[in-house]
Amino acid sequence: MTFDLFGSSLRLAGDPVAFSRACGLDPDPAQAQILTSTRKRILLNCTRQWGKSSICAMKSLHTAIFAAPANIVLVSPSQNQSQSLLDKVRFYWSKFSGAPKALAESQSRIEFENGSKLYSLPGTERTVRGISAARLIIIDEAARVEDALVAAVTPMMATLPESQLLMLSTPSGTRGLWASYYLQGGDAWQRFTVTAEDCPRISKEHLEAERAALGELMFQQEYGCRFHNGDDGGTSVFDEDFIRKIFTNDDPDFKPFFPNS
């Protein structure tokens, strides 16, 4: 299916869901919410195989076309993941007739003739410095990138009131900024949780096989979006809150182990 950017199709500028369908991707309800959200900071806690890379690519392309000139920054933990994400953008971009052409392309960047620039980079603090005034920043697998990276990208939003930061991941323990924002970040963040049961594309048969193969704790992390304490995948004997209570006196109902010491 092709897309005529001009004429009647300009209505898609205000309808990213219709835009996505015109690209060949019919978003499910949760994906549609991500596409249409205008909140400045968004956290997505999602199951494996939900289609987050497709939604990242679609939101990025819509921004590049209809918010031009715009800088869009996509960050993934590895070079291979970054390249795969940019390939998704290229795939949907190839669906259009009349869409802006590229002035320059590389493995990590597309510069469009309308002035928009799209960067897809591996997730280290060194790779993202030097980019300013980002209209959209997407950090994929955010639980697995360095905290220094988050500190490096947020200043890109300082001078652009309409900029957006989207951090999406499956959980990986409770350490790191993504988990901290999700669990304790307050009203500054809009949060979405999408478990495997919420995804119509994942069969019950697959989930049953994965539960048997992974074990309950890992299954709940990967498919149930559960946060487990500890760096060992959730197998710690005591959770983080329990350990805190042992060493502090801020809970009057918690009885100490050694009352006479």
C-alpha cells in the first residue's frame, strides 16, 4: 500500500493511528495509545514479542514527516538492535509515494529532505552527545542501558517544549533509572503496562511452553512485566524492602530480629 503525502492524506498528520494503518501496521489498543500520546515523558513496561520496535519505528516516522524539521533519536543496547530498528523505519518509509526523500543515509542515520534527521544509535553515553533539540527520544530495552545514557539524552529536551521521551523495556530487576522511574517516578511519567495476556498475537500454547522452559520467576518477568528484586533474576531470599526494614527504624510494625541487642 502506498501513501500520498499531499492532498487529502494530510489528515494523517493529526491521526497517527490512521497513518500506521496506511503503512500496513494495524495497531492494537495499547499500541494506538503510544502512537497518540502527547505526554512529555512516557514509560512502557511491555511483554516480549509485543511489537515495540514496530511502534517505535512508526512513531518516529510520523514525527519525521509531520513535525519537520525534527531530530529523532532512537537508542538501543547494541549496534545490531539499533540497525534493526532503523531497518524497520526504512521498511515503513518505503511504503509511501510522495514521502520526503533522503538527502543522506548511513547505517545509523537518515537525513530527510524536509529537514528531519533520524539517528539510531547503540546505547552508550558517548554515542548520543552532540545531538540537540530532539523532538522525540526513544530508548529501547531501557532497563538494560547505562544510567549515564539517560542523563546524556534528557538535556536534548531542554529547549523544545513539545519534545517527548519514551523509555520502553521488559523489567530486569529493580535497579537502574527505568525501574526507578516506573516504580517511584510519580506523576511526571505516563505509564503503560502490556503483559502477554494483553497481546492478541501471543498464543496461550506459546506461553505455556515458555512458562515450563523458563520457570515461573523468569516467565513473570519476561511475559508478565513483573519487577523482581536482586541482580540474580529474582531469586533473592529477601526482597529489597525487607532488607531496608532490617537496617532502619522507619516502620513501627516491623519487629527487629535481635530485640535485646
